[in-house]
Amino acid sequence: MRKLHIGVVDLVSQGPTKALWARVMNANLASIMPQVVAVWCKQAGHDVSLVCYTGFEQLEEELPENLDLVFIGAFTESALVAYALSNRFRAQGTVTVLGGPHARCYPEDAQNYFDYVLGFTDEAVIRDVLRDCSRHSPLGVRMSAPRQPDQLPGIRERWEFMESTLRKAPLIQVVPMLASIGCPYTCSFCIDSTVPYQLFDGGALKADLRFLRSRFKRPLVGWHDPNFGVRFDAIMDSIEEAVPPDSIDFIAESSLSILSEPHLRRLKRNGFKALLPGIESWFELGEKSRASSTQGEEKVKRVAEHVNLILRYVPYVQTNFVMGLDSDSGPEPFELTKRFVELAPGAFPGFSLLTAFGAAAPVNLEYQRENRVLPFPFHFLNNNGAMNIRPKNYTWPAFYHHVIDLTRHSFSPRAIVRRIAATGAFVPRWLNVVRAISSEGYGRIRYHRQIHNLLLTDPAFRSFFEQDTDLVPRFYVDRIRRDLGSIWPSLPPGALQHDQNAFLKSHTEIKGQAPIHGQSAESIAASRVA
């Protein structure tokens, strides 16, 4: 195999930006798999350069010229940037590969713009790409491993690629780590709900933590586990055996069912400073919140008590909700969430609009069969820019009215002051205020008001939401053009449109067999390049 010049691009921004928050935080959103791919390519004997695109870089200047191969990792919200970059690279004769959540969720669409589209990715898949390294047109080749890898290169192996990204974070440097993959819960909308839970080797975890202690006076680690602590004792034993108590600060997303008081004591002792539990709904998904037998007002009270308990041990808590679930109807779900904000004032509420990410979850087949999925451009599929599922029990104006009312209540001056008073540490207080008055709070209120107003006043805009037309409203096209800036001219023709029912069509073509995350059995077999 000839020696290749390889670029790896980790997209964490939807386009060029000058925002202060992005300058501080975007580098901390770096993904692990692009670093892993870079390590595997280097171990195979190739020259490798990695760039984490935070919105401030000129990629032409950051990457070497005359690359043979470029791997791009992207979430769906950054898919248009990925498509534009692939278009640029292919015009220069470079072979392009897409990996990450978008490749898993929308493989059929991505094949139009990349030479390779990767589902589950292990070292064998990467070696197959490196061996073939050829153009595939008009459709790229879809490849996928049978399952997620059993182990990944550790921080020491990834350090040269990780360090260059961390240097871009001027104030806070968050080191990404994984202790596990998959999730034992079955939340119907989640991409991890069908991925078997798997705990990584404890010895590797301990080695990573010890290495970090040799590089930072007090490291800050962000666990990328879909649900941290499912095997709680095993993970905490590894942490306690590796480093002194409270010598590393940790951030983790976990479920309330794991966060019992004995576990909270242990988390506090070991330096956990922020937790992000998922509440999702007051009427379903109770298994994650230790409230499977309760709903409505009773669940609100129990969960609020639990969150207040967590705040006695951990200074920062973000509670995550999903708005627009089929179990919701009328004002009650929103009023209950407002009640929760009152009862647990110290928690920062994170609101997501229900979104069907292509082939991410089996329930998306139901939405597509019912013709409820809208073809919003990928740029807005970030759980907040658009809800691409027609709500079951609301008109669009009524739904956005409730969303605006809840968001305004949650980030009112009174709520912000109460959140400050209920938060004990300076940095969490500062973070809560900044998030509330920036794009996450006030910014979303303004944005949702725009959508609500257009739904009421613009017939063409409303027609798109009512599925009377697939023509993307000018409002969204203009916003994409503005956000992409200098990248916009490189966007390939057709990139603003996609088949929102591709997962269903792919599923029905393979009679008697559902594709795994959109990867059909024959495409996997055919794409394993010899």
C-alpha cells in the first residue's frame, strides 16, 4: 500500500463564526472518533493532519495541499458544511469519506456527495478504505462494521491530535473521554437506543486518567458516554484506583435512575462538577427518572426533589426535556415543566424539539409511514432549529406558542435570579447567566417568535409545515446562506433538499430485514473492499 497524505476534519461548527461563546467553547465540542481515525491511519503508516473546525479556521490554510484522502466527521447540523468541503476536495482530486452521526442517519443522501460513507467504524473498515482509496461516482460506497469497536485508542495515543484542538480553547479545556458506548434504555427517539451497552476496559481508563494528570494540574474531563455510570461501581472503582479523590473535574450525562444519594456522595468525592440527567417527558420514559409508575404532577414533584438532592452534591445540573412527543397534548406538558422550573430553580433546563434523524431510531419508520416527517434542510436539525415531525396533538402555531411561553418563563429575569440564588459556586452561576441571555435562552425565544409569526402571516411558509409543498421557505435558505458565509458557494447542487423518507424506502426494499442504522446487508457486504 502506498503512503497516503490524509486529512481528518472534525466539524463542530455549522459555518464561520465570530461569536464569543463559540470562541470559548467550540473547541471543547470535539469528537473522539476523528482522533481515533487519525491514530489508525497513522499506525497504518500514512501522513495524517487533523483539524477541528470550530468556525474560526481557514481549512485551506490548516490542511496540507495535495491530500489523497480526507475523512470528515459531522453531526447532521453540520452536514451542509461537510457536503461543501467534500465538493471542494473532490474538485481537487481528493477522495472523501464521511463518518459520524450524519453518515449513520442519512447514508443514502451522503452517498451523493462522498466517495465513502461509514456507519459503525472500526479499524478494519478504515483499513479497507485506505487500501481502496478510489473515487466512487455517482454514488459513494457505504461501509459499516457489524458493531461498535470493543476498544479505542487511549488519550496517550490520541494526544498529538487532541492537544492541537485543546490549544484552541482559551479559557476552559475539556478533554473528551469514553468509558462506555450504547445504552440499556430504549428511548424511541435516541440513536443509542439500539446500540448494545458496552463498558470499555478499566485498565485503559485508568491509564488515560493517569496520563491526563501528567499533562494538567487539574484536568477537566467531559464523558461522552450516552449514559454515564450504568456500570457505576466498575467505573468509579477505576477512577478511584487511578487518581487521588477530587483531583480531576468531571462532567457527565447520566440518568436520574443512576443518581441515587449513595452514588452522588461518591461522585462528589471524586470530583464530578456537572451532571446532565435526561427527564424527557412527564408522561413516558419514566424508567430513566426512577419514576416509571408516576406521571404528571406527581412525577414533577418527585423529579424536582431528586434534582434538588443532586444539587446538594454537584454544583451544576442541566435537566434535558424533549418537546412535542406524541404523548403530549394541550398546555399540560408545558405547564408541568414550568412547575418543575419553579420547584428546582437551580437546574438549567435544556429544551429539545422532537427530531427524527433519518435512520437513527426505529420509531422514525413510524413517523415516515404516517407521512409526518418534513424535509427541513439538515442545517436546522440540531434539536432546536426545527422540529421536523408534524406534532400529533397540536397545530403548528399552538405548538410554537407553548414553546415560546415555556422558554420565556424558564429564562425570565426572575428565573435567572432564582437560578443564581440556588447555585452555590461562582462558575456555575456565571455559566447559567451567560447561557440564559445568549443564543440558548433569549436567542431561542427570538427565533421561535420568528417562526410563530411566519406561521401566522406567511401562507407559503405555513404550506411547507403543513406538507402541502416541499419547497424550502426563503427564510431558511437565507439563514443557511448567512451562516455558511464563504462556504456557501461550494455547496453542491441539491444539497438543501433530501428525501425525508429514505429510511422507510431502504427498509422496505430489503424484505423481511431492517437495516442497521440505515446500512443494508448487501451494501455492507459489497463495500468490504478486498
